Amino acid sequence: MAEIYLDNAATTKAFPEVATAVQEALTTNYANPSSLHQKGLAAEKIVKKARKKLAQQLKVKADEIYFTSGGTEANNLAIKGTVKSLSNYGNRIITTKIEHPSVLNVYKSLEADWDVKYLDVNQNGKIDLEQLQEYLNNDTILVSIMAVNNELGTIQPLNKISKLTKEYQNLYLHVDGIQALGKIDFFPERLGIDICSVSAHKIHGPKGVGALYAAEDTRLKNIFCGSGQEEGLRPGTENVPGIAGFAKAIDLLASKEEIEQMYQLKETLVNRILTEIEGSTLNGPAIRDGAPHIANISFAGIRGEILVHSLAEDDIYVSTGAACSSRRKDSNHILEAIGIADDLIDKTIRFSLSTTNTEAEIETVITKLKEKITMLRKII
Amino acid sequence: MDNLFLIRYGEIGIKGNNRYKFEDKLIENIEESLKELGAKPIVYKTFGRIFVETDLATEDVLKKLGDVFGIVGICPAQKAALDVENIKEEALKLVEEELEATAKEPLLFRITTNRSNKSFTLDTMELNRELGAYLLENTPDGALGVDLEDFDLELTAEIRDQQAYIYSQDKQGLGGLPVGTSDKAGLMLSGGIDSPVAGWLAMKRGVEITPIYFHTPPFTSERAKEKVIDLAEQLARYQPELKLHVVNFTAVQTAINEHCHADLITLVMRRQMIKIAQRITKNRGGKALVSGESIAQVASQTLDSLQVTNQIAELPILRPLIAFDKEEIINKAREIGTYKLSTKPAQDCCTVFVPDTPETHPEMEQITASEENLEVEELITEAIENAEIIEL
């Protein structure tokens, strides 16, 4: 049986065109963009084109894009770069309890010297705008809120959030847009976002490359020192193959129709599981309120981990907890934040779709899921 | 061959008529161990000493032989002819090297002579004196000093029938007995901290181990199996050839869960595992099982529990850690390089199938009653036949 990959929020399979672009940059245009010669220029042009492409996609200017080694670095740069440059203006920073570890753990590391506030979320994973308003003050220099939650698919009301943050001077709104790019309308400037991070491998691009958008005139300080690449904000020889692949993936980003198709697959998957499998519950937002690619479901009595391995025996790939944290023993901070019952926290599965999934695949997944759950409930 | 090492071994020197077997095994293990570095060393023995000649760098040899059981000390040595002048020259070279490597002034030294060749022209005391005087005369003033008690450097001269050897370094070896001199045993290896240490301790006493791991997909992950392979690989440092047996236990586990009382499943499971491990071990000519249990560490390791699990065994179950505290086991695991691997998170089936209220004082009748409807003979045979063997 062919594999069915429903772990696209963890990472995606690179499109063949992406692989070709990467290979070409590795074997033909392999020079260092900083080299003076013709070959260096050819590599520089690849980076330049890619920057323009990503800027067009986000509807921002090319010189507001900085390439990084991925989402984690982009988030670190956004937060550490801001607190380094705005420390004279205040010492409060605000984030949410359901951020990805690449944001949350940076905030935690700053607790000693900063007044750090963590926003609660409701059972759908949405923040409370009133609480945000309450936390915001003249001392606040940074607010980090993710656009789409990686575990639940919750979409935050960014335009309302930025209306609140815009009331203050010397305050940046940083948005982790890693799960948003290509899944929802995501245009940072129009949404009033100052800084945002994106990543290539979530959109069928290569791993090890991401980017930071920082609106013109944003004062950010670098976290690495080196030569002057990326305006000195992110020194280091450009990952030209990765950047070339990223640009190709942007070319192939989901169309409106494809996004609608993902929503329909998600509807089929969720609705049928909920009606046909006893003891199943959907966590987080209602199907169409969340992102098109993520559905988080609990199955009473069955540890998510066992179900993951069980489905993998039939070449069906899903995940439990966030992919980066699913091998840690501690509980999942996102599921805890939305108040899932204790005994269901380790019994949840995240299904995450891509434009490449088909209805037939979803059909097979449901059949296999029913089989496995019946079998496992008998044993455990 | 550029470098010479004199290998000291202790305990195996006193094993009477079997001594040559121990020595030959140790020589074989040394050869195997250095072969992994891509070298073909010359290894030979003379009375009470094994010599290794090789082109490998001294540091590499010391590190590698530091993992061979049976070695008490490893001394990088210089050869000299049975001639006083030659011995003096070689000794001086060694001392000059030592002086270059130290900042201490004066470097206090003593000379120890072992003279098994009684026909050598000088006796022990005479050679000590002559050598000492020669070294003092031929090094810069104040660089060396003699102190027989509180010395920084002990220069040993061994005067043997064909050859003299001079050395100053004596790196401590692992001790124990050469692996393979005490027969074979099966090791019940999980991904935890204890069982690799138990296996290592058995190896230390010369036992050649065959690790056996129970894999229970989908309840335990492929990553858990990978972790056990990594652990076995680490143990393979200490044994020339190691064959990890991976037994798929899912069918047996499923039967246990269906037919046995929930509070007893851990014990029944352990009994079936022992049964399987025992058969594999016997098939390979093994004479015992090794397990990482320590009294009362968990519910299945109370004396009552050990008693009911023991009853299914025909082979003795060796439990080298039986009186170790967890802290002691962890320290040992760190020492032998298994701790970090063991603590990588990955489920093993002991943690998946833990009853809510495990029985800590089981009686045999309970177990017998619980196993009454358990028919796993065929499943066990099948599991053994299909065991995956991974050579490390």
C-alpha cells in the first residue's frame, strides 16, 4: 500500500521541482554570493529573485525579507533582536501560552530580566483580547502571537490584535507565521504586523531555510556576529540551495481552490471520525474556524503514541503532540492551555493535511483507524 | 612496528593449569580489539606478560585496550638489548621525554628492576644503582631527583631471557577476566539504565553475553528498538562479537493482556520473557541468564516477585545489581558509557503495560491460576524462530 502522509504540520515532502532547484544550486550555481566573480553574481541573483518572490507573496518589500536557517532562528532573531534594541523603552514583553517552543522558550529564558506575561486562551485556543489590553502598557516593547497554532489550527484575530498594539509607541508585534503561510490569507503589513517568521519546509520546500519579515525601519539587532550578509542582521554565507528551493515552493503554494479542497478533506475526516468512532472528540476550533490543514482529535483510552505506531504499520503517518515535543515525556503545553481533560492529553492525534492528499486516502485512513482502535481497545 | 606495549594481567595469572587458555583468550581479544582500528598487531606472550607490537598511535592503543577485560595495566615500553649500555640509553630517552612533558623541577624518580633472567650480568640492586647514576649524570643539573617513596616517575626495567624492556607509564586496565573465558549467558536487555550495566558486570567476569530484547510494536516504537541497538553497540566495545536478538513479543503480550489478571500482567510477562530468553540462550550453548534486577526497585523486583519469576527458569538467573542502589547503578552506567543512551526518552513495554495497582507480593498459586488459560507455546516458538539477529 502506498504511504499516506498526514503529518504535514510537522514537515512536508519537498515537491520534485523544489528538489531540482536545490540540486541546481548545489551543482551548477554553487558559488558564494559574496564572491566578486561572475559565478558569485549568478548565485547572488538566485537569492535576490527568491527574496523578491517571498516579498510578493507576503505583499511586502523585498528589502524587508531576511533569510534565516528556519523558523526557530527567525523567531529567536525576532524576539532577542527586539529586546536588545528596545530595552531602553520598557521591560514588558507579552506572548501566549500556546506558542511553539521556538517562541515560548525564548520568553522563558528572558524571565529573569524582563516582565514576561503569558496570555491565556479559551478552549478553542483563541486569546482573550481584553486580557491583552489589560497587559499592554507603556512599558511593553514586544508582543509575540502566532498566526496559526501548530497543534490545533487555531487562527488568532491578528487585525484586532494589531489595532490594540498600534496604540503604543516603541512596541513591536511579532507573529509566528510558520503554519499560516500558504494556508490562510497572510499579509503581515496589511495585518499590522511588524515582524513575522516563515519557514520553507512546511510548504513543500527544503528544511533548513526560513525567513524573517521586518517592516522597514524596524530596529532589530543581530544575534550572531559575522560578515555582513542579510544587511548584517543574519550573517553567514547564504544557504543558496535552500533559498532557491524556498522560492520554488512559493511558486507552487496552494491556490484558493486547493485550500477549499483541504477544508473539504478535513470535514470528511473529522465528521466521519466523530460519528463513526466512539469516544472521539475534536479539540480546538470548529472545522472551518481553524486552518484548513490541522485537525486535533482525542480517542478515549488509547495513548496517541500507540496509535501513531499502529497506523505507521500500515504506512499511515500522523502525530501526537507537536512533532518537536512529542518525544518528550512532559505533557503538552498547548493541550493543557485549552483545558483538555487530563486523561485525554496523551490520547490525542494531530492529523495535518496537504494539497497532495486525496479523498481516497482519507477513506483509507478512516477504515484503518476504526480497525486499529477496535483492536487496541480490546488489548489495553 | 613502531610501538611496543607491555600488558599486565593479574588474576588470570593464578589460574593453575588453565592459565594458557585465559592467556590465549586475552591475546585473541586484544587482537580483535585492535583489528577494529584497522591494524594487524603482533601479540605474543612470555611468562606473566603479554606484548603488543603495532604501528598504531600510543593514545589510540591505550584507549582501545582500556575496554578489554582481563588487562590490569598497559605500559607503553621500549625494547633494549640485554646489555647494560643499551638499557641505559633507552632509559635515558624515556626520561628525556618525561622531562620535556613536565614542568616539575626536580622530577623525582625511582627505578624498579624486575629481573627474571637470573644470568644477567648485574643483579637488581646493582642495575638500579647504575641506571640511576647514569640518568642523573646525563640530564641537566637539578632536573631529576631521587625519591624512593614519594616519586613522580617510576622507571621500570624488566630483564627477561631474550630482551630487556623499559617503561614508565602504567595505564590502569579494566581488570576482570577475558570475555569468553567464563562461558556464555543471555542478557535480558531493555532500554533502561540497569540491564546494560548488569551485562557489563557479567562480561567483566569473563562471560560472553547475548543480549535479548523484547520488541512489542505498536506498543513500543521503532525508536525504542533503535535505542536498544545503540546500547548493545556500546556493550560491544567490551566483547569481540555481540549478537543482539530482537524478539517480537506482541503476540505473546496480546495473549497475556487478554487472558491474565490485570494486576499480574507484569509478572506473567516477565515469566514468558524468561522462558523465551532461556530457550535462545540454551540454543546458543549459554549456561545462565543475566538480568538487571535490584531488590525492591519496582513492583516486579520484590523478593516475592523475584520468586515467582524465578520459578520458570531452569538456568540460573544472574543478577549482578541485586544489591546496588539506583545511584550506584547510574554512576556505573555513566562510567561504561550507557547512561546517556538509556535516558533518551522512548517507551519500552515495561512502561506501557504497567498495571494501575501492580501486585507486589504475589503468590505462586495466583500466577498459576492466572496463566491457566494462557496458551502461548506456539506463539513463543514462532517468536524465537523469527527473532531478528543483529551483529554488532
